[in-house]
Amino acid sequence: MARDAAGARLAFGGSSVTHVAADLGSLRGVRAAAARIRELLDAGELPPLRGFVGNAGVQYTNALTETEDGLEATFAVNVLANHLLVRALGGHFGTPARVVITVSDTHFGDLRHNLGLVPGPAWSAPEVLARPGAFARPTTATAGSTAYSTSKLAAIYLVHEYARRLPGIDVIAYNPGFVPGTGLARNAGPLARFAMRRLLPVMARTPLATGQDAAGRHLADVVLGRTPAPTGSYVDRHRAARSSDESYHPERERELWDAAERLTASYPSRPCHGCHG
Ligand SMILES: NC(=O)c1ccc[n+]([C@@H]2O[C@H](COP(=O)([O-])OP(=O)(O)OC[C@H]3O[C@@H](n4cnc5c(N)ncnc54)[C@H](OP(=O)(O)O)[C@@H]3O)[C@@H](O)[C@H]2O)c1
């Protein structure tokens, strides 16, 4: 949705809405947005920060899409952008505060949760996952979907680590279920885009999928604390539930935190011609 349209919808009913634009695929862009939000908070132009929703996400038809930072784009947007924002805004949260990161059923990687439509995650060292070509046959749509499910597993790992490392803030992973009709298939071929836009929305009338309005309501319920969920938990649509067995892995969680810290640190990851100092 265009930013102005989104702002207008959010402001419906008299709420005050401020927007700060950011390309979440650019570390520089995310840093600049976080700095602007901090400025507005410090100046009292925004009320104390009580929540953060990391809902943006992408899926590509390959595992080779590269950002300006030399990162694989799925990992950059779905994992590192949220990490950078949570860290950059960390000191500005009031109490109580909730951080909610949108994840996905695809992290299970089994027939029951994905109807066999999306390959499961394929974990490896975070520094490898963060770079283009981390998965087998990286030019294929299967590799792109594997990058997606793996990024959602990574997001759950970080939620567990945030819960340990960010006292005073409730951090929750939210799974909307399959939500047909959104723009998530925008990078797919014409047939898949047509199916996502025109055919699959019919599924939203069955228990196999979630309508877009319901997914939005469930997300709002999590952020506003109307869905009871302890910090570090996984909310499946409207109730706290257990995520996959693989998603509870303190060693991977710590490793991923360390890598995310390194990857989002303020140095250019590639030689920067023309940079000084
Ligand atoms: N649809 C599903 O079946 C499903 C299932 C489970 C989880 N999810 C998750 O739900 C979340 C929302 O996805 P959706 O299905 O609603 O898809 P969507 O319609 O494509 O929404 C994705 C959002 O992410 C934003 N975004 C993507 N790349 C960005 C970037 N580089 N910089 C700034 N914003 C960026 C998009 O902004 P623009 O529109 O401005 O590009 C859009 O608002 C995602 O995290 C997705 O993984 C979706």
C-alpha cells in the first residue's frame, strides 16, 4: 500500500500518524530511519515508544538477490532490518513495551503446516545464510523459498534471544498462518502471482488460511497485549503455541545474535571506494 494511503487508513478515527520511510533492504536506510525516529522521540514529537512491529517481509524466486550491502535480500529484510531497528531503538522503549516480529508456518517445514508448498528451513552458519547463494541450486524458486522459511526460523531464534537480552520488553513471534491475496508473491512468475491474487483468496474462507483482515486483527491483538503471551513466545494467529522443535536452539540463537550484531555494525561490508576515515 502506498505510504500516504497507509497513513490515511491508520489515521482513520482521529489517530495521529507520523511516517518515516525506509528501504529495509539497506542498512544505511534502516539506520537513517531509526535515527530519525530517535530524534522525534527525544524531541517529544512522538509519545514514548511502547511497541515495535516487524511485519515487513519478502520472498524471492532465487537465493541470489543481493542488497547494496552485499547481503542476501531475504535475510537482510526479514532478519537484519528488524534486528537493527530493535537494537537502534532499544534504549527508547517505555514500560510496558512489546516487540512483535511476524514469522511464518513455513519455519516448520512439514506437510501439516505448509501443505508441502514451501520447503523447510535449511540451517547453516549465519554468516553463510546472510550472503547470496547459501542454498542448493541458488537460481531456483525452491532456493528462494528455502531462504524465506530459513529467515523465519532465524527470526524466531532472535525472538528467543531478545527475550533473554532485553529485560522489560515483551518480545513475541507472530504467525498469521497462510494469508492469500497479499503482495508476498510479487517477485514470483505471472502464474503464481495470478494464483495468489485471484485463486487462493478463496481459501481464506476455509480453516486452511487466514483472511487479510483477520491476520491484521490478530497482529494488533498481539501488539496491544490482548492476546496473552509471555516474552519469547510464539503466537499462532490468536493464541500462544509451540513453534517447531528445531526453533528452540540456544546455541544457534546466541550465534545468530552475534552474527547479526557484526553484520549490522556500522562499517561497510564491502570495500567502499570514495569513503574516508
Ligand atoms: N501472506 C502469507 O501467506 C504470509 C504467511 C506467513 C507470514 N507472512 C508474513 O507476513 C508479513 C507481511 O507479508 P504479506 O503477506 O502481507 O506480504 P506483502 O503484502 O508483500 O507485505 C509485505 C510488506 O513488506 C514491505 N516491504 C518489503 N520489502 C521492503 C523493503 N525493502 N523496505 C520496506 N518495506 C518493505 C512491503 O512494503 P511495500 O508494499 O511498500 O513494498 C509490504 O508492506 C511478512 O513478514 C510475511 O513474511 C505472510
